[in-house]
Amino acid sequence: MTVSQPTPPLRMRLEQLGRDAIALTKPRVISLLLLTTFAAMFITPAGMPALQTILLTMIGGYLMAGGANAVNMAYDSDIDSIMGRTAKRPVPSGRVSKQTAYLFGFLLMALSFAVLAFGVNWLSAWLAFAGFIYYTVIYTAWLKRRTSQNIVIGGGAGAIPPLVGWAAASGSLDLTAAILFIIIFMWTPPHFWALALMMRMRNDYGSAGVPMLPVVATEAETTRQIWIYSWVLIAITLILVALGQMGWIYLLVACAVGAVFLLRAWQLHKNCSQKRAFDLYKYSLLYLALLFVGMAADRMLL
């Protein structure tokens, strides 16, 4: 005889639904994207942005990135159910259907576009929408399962938020904004490959059939690529000083955090281990945050 499980009270179901809705947006991932958006708003030639512009840009940025993440979770639910790191997400766990996740994601995208277009400016709205398409279509649906260069090319999605912030504050883009894009574009491979190295050791991506570089190449080749990209990244961050766009505060910050980044990349290259891969992954998050905070501090204090 089968004993039916009692239905949870309505309050508990609503609380779980709220937690799942938030989880679909990947708030921890978005926090770093919003920091780059926020910092970019303070370093444009237009000067200090209005408080309303800042708030609406942050809201619009969260909604657009959250919508893209929800669509990504819906599309990738089949492989997420295989990998231990992602199996408990709302869609692969069965708590939220794929259709609901897709609907939620596109709804957030539409709301974001409206907030940015009518509350900030049209350029910021179209740039945010471009980021949505880049992440959901170019990276998630096209590149991720087809090529080991998925994260290299797909890194452009995460590099768009500072452009949104720049456009929101100034109404245009320029060379400095383009360099901010390139910085994050080059930061993404060593950041994500460090995470993928950890997952390779657990065979997550291999089991899911996702051709991340550590799955199709040796550890030695992966860490060599991380080492090369790390040097290119640090060099690009210093271009802002060479062009006179940043001063000595940013230079000190960029050199200090960049030196630690290179050290950790070198240590991983010389002796690859799960711990060293995780150390580089964690530090890469702090590195990008401190770099953009350094930009804002340099522009506001000098």
C-alpha cells in the first residue's frame, strides 16, 4: 500500500517558488556583472550620473541578465541534470518546468528592455538586449556544445554589462568603453577554464558531453592557455593608463591585483591541482571586482 505524501502548506509552496525564481536568475553571477556596470557609469566623460539613472540601470541590468540565465537554465536542463554542480537547480530537479523557465526568462527580458529604454536611454536597452541574445543564442544554443572555444567566443556576453553602464551614463560609447569590453572578454577564459579544470577532475563536463577545453585537451595545455590569456589580460588593463584614461590609483591597483593573478596562473600551470584551480577561480572574481572599483576610485578621486 502506497502512502501519499502530504501537500505542503500554501505558504511553504510560495516560499519555494520565490526561492526558485531567484535561483533561476543566478544572483551570485549577476552581482559581478552589476559591479562592472555600476563602475563603468562613474568613469565616463559625462561625470557623475543621476541617482535615478543608476537605480534604473541596475534594475534593468539585473532583469536582463536574470532573464538570460533563466533561459540558459531551461535550455541546459538536460545536461545540468547530469552534472553534480547543477543537478539541484530548479529545472533539472523538476521543481520548475522548462516552459515556465523560458516564459520567466523572456518576461524578465521584456521588462528590462522597457525599464532601460523608457527610463534610461535606447542605447543601453539595445546593448543589454544584445547581451541577452549573445548569451542565450550564440553561447548557450550554438557554441557551448559544439566547440572547445565556446567560452572564448562566448565571453562577449559577460563583457557587455560595462557597455550598458557606460551608455546609460553618457548616451554613447567610445574607445575606453571598448577596452572595458576587451578586458572582460580576455578575463573570461582563464576564469572559466579554472572552474572547468575542477569539474574535469569530477568528470562533470565529460559526462554531459560538453567540449570544454579541459575535456578535449590535456591539463598541461589548458593551464598553458590560462597562463597566456592571463598575460594578455594584464597587458590590456594597462592600456587604459598608456592612453591617459586612468591615473596612478588605477595603475597601482591594476599592477597589484594583476601580479597576484599571474602568480596564481603560474602556480596552476606548474602544478595543476583541484585546489590551485579553485584558488585561481575564486581569485579571478575578486580580481575583476577590485579592478573595476580601482577604475571608479581613480576617476572620482583624481
